[in-house]
Amino acid sequence: MARDWRWDPCVSHDGIEAERFVAEYFPEKQRKTLLIAGAGFDPRATQVVDRLTTGGADLRALFVRESRPNPDAQLTRRAEANIEQLKTAIANHEIVPIEIFGADGAVVGGRNVAMAASRQDMTDVTDVAVDISALSVGTAFPLIRYFVELIDRGKGPRNLHLFVAHDPNLDSQISSIASDAPGYVHGFKGGLTLDAAAKAAKLWLPQLAKGRRQALSRVHDFVVPHDTCPILPFPARDPRLGDMLAEEYMVEFESAWKVDARDVVYADEQDPLHLYRTILRLDDLRKPVFRDAGGSILILSPLGTKVMSLGALMAALERDLPVAYLESIGYDFKPSAQPQMPAPHLIHVWLEGDVYPQPRPRLKKGLTQ
């Protein structure tokens, strides 16, 4: 059966290849790049900026500072130190504070960041690069969707690039303090808003991560799926990670989620395209099975690593899948005592642009239409 997937094939790079691509592509004379990156406490906040500025690229930056109530003083100091480095690296920049929660406690970060992106002057911009290394899912997903749909309608820059500095060890040192109210990421309610979805068979695909049991349990109770297929990282930098996560979530597997070994989905921790293709294959397999029984809806919950969340994002964009998420009200960061940590692994996905033949498979209605 012929496949008509938007990002199959997809141009992507990792490690040395990503470093080489950045060094050769962005300094080209015809390139004028808008970089959008997080300006938070995460040590990876400056990694992509450092690489982009090394070759003398023509850069303008929009640094997003996510604002949450009662931030930790130590994390605030780390964020301020990162901001100083970012400001020094790119003189032509704007720092925009994004309130994640409204006065009534509602999650408004996704809407706010999309509005901030819409105010940018794109007249001479040839490339937009979004670095999600220090951005939350609730901010990064709507931001990227805004530019994908803008380009799809022929009103945006020619090229859209996604970057992430991948470091599973650092991920394990940062714990999230989850809010009490699960919901759908802005622009990612998918087909759940349609009347026909009431009878659809809901398959929930949560990405498992250390220390997120309570958060995922709340999301499960919010989604109320008919079936659950947890996503485990394999292969992974730590070959035992999948087993450790399965052991951590054993109670959920055996009771609330009713999962057995055949329901587990495995995805390469370092390749977002692997998860993207896996989700689309699952969607394709379920459609004919449930066509005469109300249909099928896949619901994603990317609470795992940033790299795997990119795969979920791409699938959600292409199939207009809902993304159920529990926004963080704060973070706890306990840096490793190791004197020297290895540099993060750079991953690049060329999401839209000159490299792809036209016309492309169209997107469904979403955020900006």
C-alpha cells in the first residue's frame, strides 16, 4: 500500500552530521534566520545558540522566557545567567516573557507564545529555527504549529528547522512539579471537538518518563481511554531504561491501564522519526478495524524526552491528533556532582522548506486557520 506521509522521507541530522549542517548551511549569504529558543534555567538553553553563532550566520533571535508563579530562586538565577549568555551571543534579539498560567489558573502559555510569534516581522526571513531544548511541550507545540501552518498556506518563510540538545542524563536531573488540571495543548484538540468522536475508540499513547507516574495517572483519568499503549524508549543510551520504566509503572500496567507486554510501543530515544512513523502506522492499522464501529482516535501524551516529543508532534500535526498534557507549575533541578558532563547530542529536523518536493500533503485545520 502506497503511503502519503508528509515527513516520509524527512531530512534530519544528529550528532556530528547536525553539527556539520549548522556550520555549513546557516552562514550562507542568502540566509537570514530567525531563531526562537527558550531562555530558562536548563543548561541546554545556550547549546544551539553557541553552534549557530560560530560560523557567522545572519541571526535574529526571539528568546522565550516562560513565567510561572512563585519560581525557585536558584532556578531564577540560573535562568538569568543563561539569558546573559544568549544576549551576548546574538546582539539582535528580543526577550519575551510568556505567562504560562492566567490569573484564574488556566493554562494560557501556548496561546501567548503563538501571539508573540505572529508579531514577528518575517519580511526578509528565509529560515526559522526553533530550539525546543529549554521549552516546555505546552509552549513548543503551539509555536511550531503556528509556523508549519503559516508555511503550508504560503505566507511564511521558506524553511523551518527544529533543534534539540539531547541529554537523557540531564533530563533525569530535572523533575517537574505538575499542576492539578490536565488538558489539551493549545491547537491540539484534534477530532475530539467533533460530535462523531463521541463513539470513537480512544487509544492513549503516553510516553513514560521517570518520576511522572502521578502526572500520567491524572492525564489517564482525564482522557478515559478505551485502550492504552505506553511508549518506552528503546534503544536508549541507558540500555536498562525501558526495563526500569516498566518496573516503575508496573502498578499502572496491571490495574488502571490494563496493559500487557503486547501493548507496549518501543521507540528509538534518539530518533524522533522512529516514533513519528510508529504512530502513523498504528493510526493506519486502526482505521479500517474501527471504521464501522464509530472510528478510532489516537491521543498522545509526550511527557518523556524532548527528542521523542518531536516525533509525537510531527504525528499530531499530520493527523490532527489530540495531545493531552499536564502543564508544570514548577521544576526541581538537582545537578549531577560529576565534575564534567558530556556535551548534549545535537538533533536537527528540517521540518519544512526548499528540500522537499512540491506540492506536499496538506495539513488538516488547526491553530491559525
